Amino acid sequence: MFDLARTRADFPILHQQVNGKPLVYLDNGATSQKPRCVIDALVHYYERDNSNVHRGLHALSMRATDAYEGARARVAKFIHAADPAEIIFTRGTTESINIIAHGWARAHLKAGDVILTTEMEHHSNLVPWQQAARAVGATVRYIPVLGADAEGGLDYAALDTLLTPAVKLLAFTHISNTLGTINDAARLCARARAIGAVTVIDAAQSIGHTRIDVEALGCDFLAFSGHKMCGPTGIGVLYGRRDLLDQLAPDETGGGMVVSVTYEGATWKPSPERHEAGTPNIADAIALGAACDYLDEIGRDAIAAHDHHLAQIAMEKLSVIPGIRIIGPRAGQPRGGLVSFAFAEVHAHDIVTFADEDGLALRGGHHCNQPLMRKLGLTSTTRASFYLYNTAAEIDVLVASLHRIQKFFVG
Amino acid sequence: MSADLSELYQQVILDHNRRPRNRGKLPTANRVAHGNNPSCGDECSVHLRLDGDRIAEITFDGSGCAISQASASLMTTQLKGKTAAEAQKLYDEFHHIVTTGEAPAEISDLAAFAGVHTFPARIKCATLGWHAALNALKGDPLPATTETHKD
Ligand SMILES: Cc1ncc(COP(=O)(O)O)c(C=O)c1O
């Protein structure tokens, strides 16, 4: 285990009061906080190296280019990609998935084909596939989620019937942002590969929390956001196998991604430039590299163990609150560092407003997961999501606050 | 509990949240409008029977936070028997209360929502049912939402 007090000291934002109480930030599923080294990387870049990349021959431009391409190589190492050219910088998970849904899916899918996904996807890994399917006359099918509280996770047995030759693409989340379920990504990729389907992993919730090795997972594409892994907002990654990225039509065209332009047309560079038209988000990419360094210094296995530890404590202490319904894996089962729950008598937004009084940052709502909520007969849940700087004492603050809220509304 | 929070969750509001009035569908309705705030998931449909220009009967159904449900419940008790013009005037007063916290003495029940003004993010919860009701009165087929405007 790492030194929690030292880790907390790395995050300037944590040391403040909210409504007169120490901030207890449990909204990490939405976005994580940033350590000093990431903030410093941004400041350093703007104070010392700021310049446009790739096109300049002067000192600053070369420094900026080295730092930007260095960040690409750093991210490649972070997910164990074979080649930095397999890393495309995007705005985030949503844009990464859209690039595949526009470029790959529309070029390779035809009427009658099937895009397979799951019933637990974030809207960002669902709506783009529905749109792509609509555009080409393909169908979206869903791997069911088992159990009245979705406690059973994905129905892997259903893969036998769902994985037909018509399935051309399988897209799924690594860790559910609503349930905390950890999906067996390697197993899903292997099954898809066996029938020749392309795989897309939404790693938004897993990237900063667990070790990710794209080669071991055996995926074709993987998408994530920097802001959920201690990096800045506005930067994310699309990983793709080199051969797939080099064939993929660019979603955007313009400067920086062309080999030769005439008045008649243009030709494209290979990946990654091919998929990064225009001036990229240089500063945030560099700071994302710093976030990779930070997380690896602490160790993602240690972070995963910490998440698991907090989630189990939370499960134990929350499950005894009268009237609570917790969705996702049962206590004792593996789960990511988050817990989603609902009370019949108290709406999530009332909980979040009350908890805010106690300095707690929680999230209430459908978590961009409307179809799953509907399936579970819920309109919203309250979610507490943990990260490497959260403590067991903070869970006690949450539990005390929930008891108080329950008492106020139910009596 | 802070003074702001106890202002927000007045007894009147808690009571309407626990025991909503006029909740459910209305088989005799001749006007129905749906309201929803997609980013927070609150939903509220208003069913009413207009008799000439007057609201003869009114019910609501849906789901959402205590503020949105209590507001819709209380609204139904206030709107019954009113004309469309009177309903609009009442809404304008309600809107003034939830955005400024100033409540004229004569409208005591709606004044329970004065505490909302210190929680700007919750104003849209308090006004959702009202927007649905006004749409129903106008015969506006579009679902109402209070997420796109400031109120
Ligand atoms: C599982 C999952 N997928 C996708 C996203 C979308 O990420 P972003 O908004 O950074 O593009 C999120 C963020 O909430 C998420 O949790």
C-alpha cells in the first residue's frame, strides 16, 4: 500500500473546506482531481516551451514537439502498446469512440451486420453505435446484464448465441461507471476475435485505476479520457492497432495530416498524424504524460487494491442503512471503486444536496446510462466513486450523512 | 442542518413529497403535457380537464426529487378552478418567489418554496411541473423542460 497522507498532499484541491466542512471528494467517476506535478507540467509548458508542434525549426517548436511526441510514447508505454503511432490524441473517450463509429464502422459495416455491445454502456459507448448502425442498416444487439440489481454482471453464456457471423464489432466498457462491475475484457476480446469481429474497449473508468495492457487484453481499439486519470480535461486517447489505424479514413481533414495537396485533392499521412488534423492539444497531452508518470510511480496495482478496499468498506457500511438498494456486484465480489445506491423514499438529488452540506461531493442521476436505469426500474441513483486519495474515514462521513438524510426524509 | 437547507426543505414541501396530492393519471383529461429534465432525469406529466376556460380537474404523475414532486403536488392544489390567465399569473408569482426568495404575504403555501433561491441548481426542479401545466393549458404538444432556460 502507498502512503495515503503523502498522496493526499500531492493534490492541492483536496485541502479546502466546503460549506464549513473538509471537502470529501467522492465524484471521481465523473472526473478525478489533479496532482501538483500535472498542474506543474501545464504551467511549465506554457511558461517555457509553448510553441506549435511539427512545423517549426526553432528551439521552442522543437522542445514542444519533443514533449508532445514524448507524451505519446509515454501513453503507449502506459497501456503497453507496441508502437507510439498507435496512440491518437483526442478530446476524450467520447471523441475516440466517435472516430471509430464514423470511420471504421461506416466503412466496414453493411445492412444486416450486427454491432454487439452490452446493456451497461455509458451513452458515449452506445449512441455512436446506434447512429452508425442506422447509417448503414446494421443492428445493435446487447449482451444482457444479469440480476434484479445487475449483481450478476454480463451474461457470458449468452455469447454463444449472440456471437453470430453477422457480428462485425464488439464494443464494451471495461468497468461500468454506474454499477462498478469489472468486465472480463480479455475473455470478451478473445471470443470476438474468434469470429473475426473488431473489438472496442471503453476504458474511461479503468484507465487510471488498474493495469491496462492492450496486448494482453487483445483488443483492436481502446478509448479513454485524461481527466479521469489525474490528467487535464480536453485530452483523451484512441488506441488502435497500427494496421487498422492506417486504413481508417480520417474523421477530420486539414493541416498537419496530409502528405501532398493539389487543387484537385490530397493524400493522407499514416497514423497518428492522419487522425490529428490541425494544431493538437499540446499542453494537455504533455500533462497527460505527467499523469502517467504519477500513477505509475504509485503503482496501478496498489491503486486497484486501494479502490477495492474502499469499495468493500463502503459496501459493508452502506448495506446496513435502512431502505438502501445497492446496484452492481454484491459485497465481497470484485468491483471497481464505486458504489451506486438508491432509496425508495429519497431521491438522489435530495441526497446530493444534503450531502453537500457535509462537504461531500457525490453524483446523483442516471449517470449517462438511461437504458440500464430503466431496466433496473430506477430513474436515478446516488454514486460515491473513490480514488487513490480517498480514505476509510471519508466513507464514515458519507455513512453518517446518509443516516442523517434518511432520518430527515423518512423519520 | 444549516438554515439554508431547512429553508429549502420546509415542512410543507416534505409533506407534499411524502403525501403527494392529486397524483396519478386523469381518465377524463382533455389536456396532457409532459415535462422532463433529461440531464437530471426528473419527469412530470400534468393531466387536466378544462371546462371552458377553467381547470376543472388537474393531476400530475412522474418521478423526481422532493422539490420537483412537492412543487407539482402543491401546484395542482393551487391551479384547480383557475383560468389559464390566472394560472399564468400564479406561475409568475411562483417564479418570482423561487428566483428571489421574496414572497408576498397573501400566497402562503407557495412561499414555502422561497428557500429554493439559495440553491440555483434546484430552481429548475421547482418549476418543471408548472411548465408542463402551462404547456397543457396552451395545448403545446412539445414536452416542457426547464433545463434549457435559466428558470
Ligand atoms: C464508462 C464511460 N464511458 C465514457 C465516458 C465519457 O467520457 P468523456 O465524457 O470524458 O468523453 C465516461 C465518462 O463519464 C464513462 O464513465
